[in-house]
Amino acid sequence: MAYTKIHAIKATVDKAIEYICNPDKTDEQIYVSSYACTPETAAIDFKYTLDHCRENSPNKAYHLIQAFAPDEVGFEEAHHIGKELADKLLEGKYSYVVTTHIDKEHVHNHIIFCAADNIEHNKYHDCKQSYYHIRKLSDELCREHNLSVIIPGGERGKKYKEWQSDQNGSTWKTQLRQDINFFIKSASTYEEFLLLMRAKGYEIKGETFGEDAAKYISFRPLDKEHFVRGSARSLGKEYTKKRIRKRIEKKRERKAVIPKKDYSSRKIIDTSDEKFQNSPGLQQWAAIENLKIAAQSYNEAGSLSDLEHKITVKNEAGKSAKQSVVELEHRMKNLAEIIKYAEQYKDNRSYHIAYKKAKNPDAYFRRYESQIILYGGARRMLEQAGIKLKGLNVDKLRAEYQALETQKKELTTTYKSCEKEVWNLKRKQENLNRYLGRTQTDPVQEQQTKNKNHSL
């Protein structure tokens, strides 16, 4: 489990980085990493990028904290997860320093990244949506590393025990919501919904509308002493009587607009559920629906063997495209770092030359210390990357980056499309397997076999 929080740094970036890199907290800086900067010069690197930014925002950097549950993760693994989170979130565009603090019972990561990116020099926008994205990425990484995941934010108001029992479907409020949802789908009118709910055994009051009507509809199962209101506070805003009626009406409107029902993406209805046992009408309805679902799946599939072949082909295409995206992301991350250092090298080279020619080098260095340090660091990183400094062309590097970005977008569209197609094909396969019971013969395959035998 990892808890995340983020805040902006409006001043003293150097002090914040100094704090997170504290040797006493990072095992003598063993658990300190960085990208497109060094921990020692990060504040200067950030300032260089911010000076090129057109947005007038006071935020200089962001400080992201990722804290793990006590005794759940080792130091090395926690640091690796921190770097993965930074790479997934910042996509190789922002300089960052990530450290892992091991001095507390709970291991936690600190990620400080520049408020502006190195490619377009645009500011990072911190908002609720971006925070939820951070939490989602952190949760995904926790699952990948077999760590527990925090309870979803949508359930914030609930105690843990109640949330846990809801997950198991054991609370009667959860059962009530499930029954309401089920009968909204089954009913054609609000009155029919009430009839189905009463047939299920619920006592209902306050269901009418009008000036003298009760404000809330209330439900009580046979085995419960008290009613529960259909209010936003008790059950949720989707379970008020106005909303229930509106949901049924909207469903009817959709049916009127769409004359032909698409059954291809629907799942075979499981009639073993308790709801069907005491309702012959529902059983008949489910049987008809299942026949329609299976028929459409079969018409579109051709045969089970054809369907399996399509799934295999689309799966492989999707995996190949996704792997290509991962490889492109690595190349883009490396290229983004080179672009940043190439810009720093070109912008600050004149200061280096002037420093070498200065009559008083010490005075010149004190005046232009940041520029000279950035030049030296950029030159060293470019030489290590094997980049030729003579004739260095930043525009050409940027054009290469844009080409990679376009390629990545196209491949991302491809693999997402393949994933969607595989999902639809697997749904059809599941429907056919369940409907045929896997004991019946596939008619198309049977006919193909007959034709082959006849030709022999």
C-alpha cells in the first residue's frame, strides 16, 4: 500500500533537494537517483528550464511523496518503485530527483521535479485530475510489485470494515442497491419497477410523487426491522425516487432511439442467481436474451476456431504494438535528456569561452557561476552519450523527438484498438462457449468436417 501526496515549491528548491538527499535518511545517499540533472545542481538546472518558460506561475518545482505501509517493502524495491513512478508520471519530459528515506518505520519516497518540462518549457498543471492520475499510477505499481492498494477514494466516507463487507457483497444496503439496479434494467416503467421490488419481498413507502408525497422513497427487506431511505446520504444520489424514475425513462428513450439492440458486447446472463429461481417470468426473459446474444455472437464469429484464430492474431498485434511503444518511450526519454543538455551547452558556451579569456577568472566565475556550471555539466553528459559537439543541431534533435512522439501516438492507438477488439472477441467466445456448453458441436466446424470428408 502506498499513500501519495504532492505540493508545489515556490521557493528554496535547493533546500528542499538538500533535505530529501540527506545522507542520514538515504543510507549515505545510496538511495538517491536523478534524471536530466544531478542532485547537486538540480536547483540550477530547474532555474534554467524555468527561465525559458512563458507561463507566469510562482511554482518552481513539485514535491511528491509516496509512503508505503510499515514492513511491506524493502529499501531497494521502494526506490525502484519511486523511479518507476517518476518515469511513468513525467514521461521523460521533466528533470527530477528521487530519494528513498529509510529512517522511519514506514519507507517512503521523495520525488522533486521541475515545474516546467525540458521539451516545450510548459508548466506542469497540478489539479485533482492530475493527483488522481498519480494515485492511479502508484496503485498500478503496487499491484505489479504485489503490494496492497489503498481503498479507492470514492469510498472515503466509509469505515474500513464496512467497505470490506461491501466488497464481499454482505451488507444489506449493498444488496438493496444491487436489486434496485437489477430491476431498473428489467422494468419498462416506474410502476413496473415498484411491482418487481415488492415481488422480491421489499416493503416500500414514500414512492408517490406530488405536493403531499413524502420526500424520500424507503425500502425494507422482509428480514430487517428498519426502512432505509432512498436518499443521497443513505444509498447514493442514483437511488432517490426521482433518479430511479429518470433512469428508467432514459432507458426507455434509448430503446426508442435505437430500434435494433446490439447484443455482441453483452454477456450471457447467469440464471443460477437467486433472483431467477422464484421468477418464471425472469427465467423466460433471460432465456430469450441469451438466445439473441448467442445468435449474434455466432453470426459475427463464423466458427469457434475462426474466433480463436482472430483472438490470437489481434492479441499478438496488440502485444507487438505495446512493446514498440515501450521501446519508443525509452528512446524519447534519452533524447529528451540530450535535447536539454544540448540547449544548455549552446546557451552557456559563450560564458565558458569568456571565463577562459577573463583577466580575473575568479571574479568572472562568481558572477556567472550558474552558467559556467551548467555548461560544464551539459558538455560532460553529451560526451558521455557519444554526441558530437561540433555542429550540434538542437532543432534537428527536436524534429527527431517530434517524429518519435507521432509514431508513439499511432502505435498507442493501434494497441488500444487491438485490446478493445480482443475484449469484444473474447466476450463472443465466452458467450458461445457458455451457450453451447462446450459439449455441443460447433455447426460451422461440423459442416467443414463433412465437406472435407466428402471431398476425400
